[in-house]
Amino acid sequence: DDIEENLCLDGVVKVYCTHSEPDYSLPWQKQRQFMSTGSGFVISGRRLLTNAHCVEHHTQVQVKKRGDDTKFVARVLAEGPDCDLALLTVDSEEFWEAVEPLKFGSLPRLQDPVIVVGYPMGGETISVTSGVVSRIEVTSYVHGASELLGVQIDAAINAGNSGGPAFNEEGECVGIAFQVSLSDMDVENIGFVIPTAVIFHFLKDFEQNGRYTGKCFPSLAVWWQKLENSAMRASLKMKSGQKGVLIRRVEPLAPVASVVKAGDVLLSFDGVPIANEGTVSFRTGERIDFEFLVTQKYVCETAELELLRDGKELKVQTVFKPPVRLVPVHLASKMPSYFIVAGLVFVPLCFPYLESECDLGEAEVSVSNFEDQQVIVMSQVLAHPVNAGYENLQNVEVLTFNGEKIRNLRQFSRLVDSCTEEFMRFELERHILVVLETKSARLANEQILRDFHVPSERSLDLVEGHTPVTSHEINGRDALPGSIQPAAAA
């Protein structure tokens, strides 16, 4: 009875989603659909919050209230893959009858009790588990490959709990359950909650723009290294008592590249001193990764950086913009791009493709050198006499076409379309050369498409007159890997 009185359990819903993911080996079609269940809860403005991974690649989303036997169709208003949050609404007036939105609380403290509510393991009745806050730090968000503030708890979080609220003792929602630890070590009862600080950031972006822009969690766009070794600090001409981190690499397209150089020592961020281990003071008696300060910013906001360069201190201003990822973590559009030439299938590299088709390699730390750069790979060859001898080639990067460097898939397709030479020459990585006779390749293309039931030789975004989606999701890691353990979506 106490739980019923303190917690707004009737505001917690079960989320049913039908997913249809792209088939990255056959990018012109989708995979067979499948069902999943998760949790969510009502917030102000006739909206519901859940995890982005609960509704990713959705074709239909339904929600059911506690104690109700009716599923209501829900619309996805916004998805934030970088912060693993999604916003839903229900058009039916019946759904909103006698439903009260949950109230948000502040960031909890260590050892504060928390109660996680949701529908784990596909159960039809609501589940309540309790625990305490065991750690608060910058955490790796497995769905978005981003580093944001996270709350570690020891309450049980299982599949289906994702999107469910975590309450404090006053019945306020202090976060959303979203993943569990996947550490190789033998650990138990370690779950993670997205805190209200991240939730408010997501909601503010949506409310200000009428949609989620994917620009509310910028990065500093640098790779840095700890300076705990005294010899290294001395070599950098750091004075006694000076602390900071060493900048090892700067993304060339980021605004910070105009004021920060590799070899600089970052001493403070917006006046907050940075320790040699890369942390800043965080509440009483706690420290946290300084990247937390960066994630509190929005795109187009500025920050003051204090640097040490050749032994001299200087202060610079930088503005935040969405980073340009050479290999995006999530697709900007719902379906992948592709282009087929005489059975040779070309696609731009992205993390979903890498995860489904091949090893990640060095793609995780690759950055763009210009705005619209893409890595183009020949994913497979649809066998035909015109491409005989190349059938076994797959997952190979394309470097040049007829001697011209490849910039992106759109430019590549235009080069092929306008080719007037007798032969098409594709230079691939590992010193592989593919040569096709231009006239024969074009004549064979239509037959190959029919044989393999491919609707078009190119994706819609490559058709002239169609406006392509060019913005990349702002996800990825910007600091050297630390001690954060990998996790899995709940």
C-alpha cells in the first residue's frame, strides 16, 4: 500500500514494438520483422518516455496501461539514439483518461534508495525491484556509442525493463532503466539508469525545435591522454601544481581545431580545473570525467578553454557543432544507401553494416577530413559472366574510379554514370584492381537486377532530384578509452 501511494505506478506502461531492420547484406530490402516489449511512462504534455532501442526501426508501436486489456497505437515523436531516449504520444483520448504524469526528481546521491518499475522478461503484470545508487559517472551508452552521465544501481534490471522509471523515496522519477553490465568479470546486479540531467537535455532540444535534432550532446572533438607521469608533465613545461590532460589529436572539421593543437595541455574547461587523470570536482567528495561538462552544452554554445602551449598559458573560446563522423553510428535515414554496377554492390560504411558484416577494425576512431566524406566499400558481387573472376570479393574498400579518388557514394555514382572510357577501373584496398568493359557492364546491369530481384540499381537518395539526408548522428567516442566497462541494452 505504501508503494502504491508513493509511486505513480499507473503512469508506467508496457511498450509493444514491431521492428523491421534494414538488411545490410541486401540493402534494397528489410529483414523479417520481429516483436519486442519494453517499458515506458507518462510525462507532461500527453507524452511518454522510453528507450530509443525499444522502438528502433519500428513499423508499429503500441502501449498498454497497467491493469488495462487494451493496446493503444502510439506515434514516435522523437528518437535520440545517442542518449537512448525516445518520445511517444497516443492519439486516442481514451488512453489519457485518469492518467497522471510522473514527476521528475534531481540527480540522486550515492547509497540513495531507488525503485525500478517496468515489465521485465515479457511479463504482463508490473514488476518492482529495489536497490541503491552504487556509482555515478560518465558511462558508455551501448546503443548510441556515446559517453554520457549514467547512474549505476544494484537493483535487478532485465530485458523488458528498458524504458521503465527509477523512483526515489519521494516517488519522483530520477532516471530511466536502460542497460546492464556486460563486463567479462563475474559481476552481479549491476544496472544503469539514464539520469534526469540527460533526460532534460533531450526534452529541451525537442521542445525548442519541435523535433529531436541530434545536436544536444556535442563533443569537444579531441583525443586526450592523462598526465599522471611527472616526467611527461616536466617535458611539457608544466609548473609545480599545474594539472591537466594532454591533447593528442583534434578532429580537423571541428571548430576547436582553429584554437587547439595536438600537444596542448588542457588545464580547465569553463573555469573548472581539470585534474591530471581527466576528472573535475563533482558535488561534495566526488569527481567525474571532465567530458561531463562538455555534454552539458548544446550545439552553437561556447566554452572557454585554458591551455598550456610551450609553457605559456592562454585562454581560447570555442563553439560546439555536431561532429562529422566518417563512419556514422546510426543511419541518418531509415534505409541504407547502395549503388550497383554490373553486379558490384557498393555501400557507404556505417557501424550497423560493420556489426552485421565484418570486424570493426580502425573504423571506430576514424574522423572525416571534409564534410561529405564517406568510406565506400564493395560489399559483394552478384555473380554474372560480365563480372567473372570477381565473385569472391566482399567487404573491400573502394579507393579510386578510373584514377579519381572516391569522396562519397553520390560522387562515385555520378562518376560511373558519366564514364565515357572503354573500361571501368575500380582500385580497391589491398592492391586489388577490378576492370569492367563499360558497354558490357551497362548492358548486363538490367539482367542482373532481374535475376536477383533487385528493384533498382541505386537507392532513392542517389536518384537525381531527390534531396538526400546528409546529416550524421552525433555519436561516437572522443576521448581515449578508459576503464568504463561495456554494457548491453536491457
